[in-house]
Amino acid sequence: MDSMLGRTLAAADGDLQPELRDALCRFYCMESRERAFDRARTALAAVVPPEELDAQLDKLALLHKYTPVNSAEAREGIVPSLLEAGGYPLSY
């Protein structure tokens, strides 16, 4: 996510429309963040002794506090470019 955000900010002057660029970044980070925390919880459960697990999950929970983005708004920022391009809107 850090790399995605850094690249998005660095691409501020690129060919990509700012609205599409920002919507793609917000949506990717929103989706990736949840997967990352799910995997972190699973990893902790696999390696931490049961008597310590709750304490470790509590520490992880401190990092998980955030205000989610409006996923519908992010998708609505992406859809017009998909429709206009007739598919994936970015060049490889």
C-alpha cells in the first residue's frame, strides 16, 4: 500500500486522469488493508502461544483503527474510465 500510494503521488503529472488515479489508489488501499490485517491475525494465531494470543491481537488492533473510504464513491470514480476504454483503462 505504501508503494502504491508513493507511486500514485509520483504520477501526479502523468498521463492518467487525476480522478481515476486517486480512485484506483483509494480502492486498492481499502481492499488491501483488510486483507493485510486478516493475514496478520492468521499469522499471529499460527505462531503465538494461545495464552499470549489475545494480548498480541489487542496490539494489532491498535494499528487497525481507521476511517474507511466510501467504496461506492471510489468505484464510481473508476467505472466511467472502464466504460470509455471498453475494458481496462490503463496501458501496460
